[in-house]
Amino acid sequence: MSDLAIIEELTLAHRERQAFRRLLAGGGRALPLVLANLDHANARVRYYCARFLDMFLEPSALGELLRMLGDSDAAVRAASLHALACDRCKQGDCRPDERQVLPAAIALMRADPDAHVRAHAVGVVGLSAHTRPEAVEALRQTQRDDPSPAVRKKSAWYLPGGPIYRRTTPKPPRKPRPAR
């Protein structure tokens, strides 16, 4: 099946999952196809391109993924946030720079019109709660002011004292055992 056929099938609800599996099966070789379709007219194609980048992120694609945080479709913005933050899904060792991702995530957390996107942004900002004071301040503001009860609740989980904050607290370095 041709690359264009896979992209076209991503636009069809009854074929999109199978087409996405074929895209994933292409691995890193499919990256040029994905990058060429990040601005596709169909939001489902852009969504699946962001999901692909979640698994096969390359440093050359980071700028494009950050740009997708401004997409007109909420599902695309949420998938892009996930791709920038989730280490568990990655095949390679590409970890986006916190200095680039954190300000963009804070902006979405504060102002995105979609509560689901704001909730995703809370998770991204929460990753920096142990190391970045601006992340904690932004989470506090969201916990206090967001119109969605679910977003306010999730932001509290990442604040100092919250369950996710406690669970993700870095462990102190172990003291070396004395030589015998």
C-alpha cells in the first residue's frame, strides 16, 4: 500500500486504526511521511501524526511538535502535549528540552478553551513541579482559578503534598557503603 493511501485511510473512521498500525509498522522510515502531513486539512490525520511522533520522536521534529500545540483541533493539541511529555511511549532516546516544553504547557494550562487539553497540560507541567518554581506557581493558580473541577483536582495532585507529587519525589542519593 502506498504512503498516500495510508494517509487517505487515516481520514476514514472505519479504517483509521488499521492505517495507523501500518504507519507505526513503518517505524522511523515513516517519519518523512508524518512530517509532510502535520498540516493536513483533516484533523484526524494531524492527530495520528502527533501520536506517531509520540513513539518515534526525533530531535528534528521537536519544533514541529511544539508548533502543533497551537492546532485548531483540541485532540491534536492533547496528542502533541502527550508526545512532548511521555517517556514511556518513546522508542528512541529523544527527550524534549524542559525549557521549551514547560512555557508552552503552562500557556495551554492557563488559556486553552478545552478542559481536556488543560488537563493534559497539567500533567506536563506537573513533571517539572520538583525542579521548577514557575511550574508550582502555575499549578497553584490553575488549582485555584480553572473553571473545570476536574482540572483543578488534577492540578492539586501535582502540587507539593499532593499524591502524584509525593509519589514522584526524587529519592535522595544513597550513601556508599564503607569499604571493608
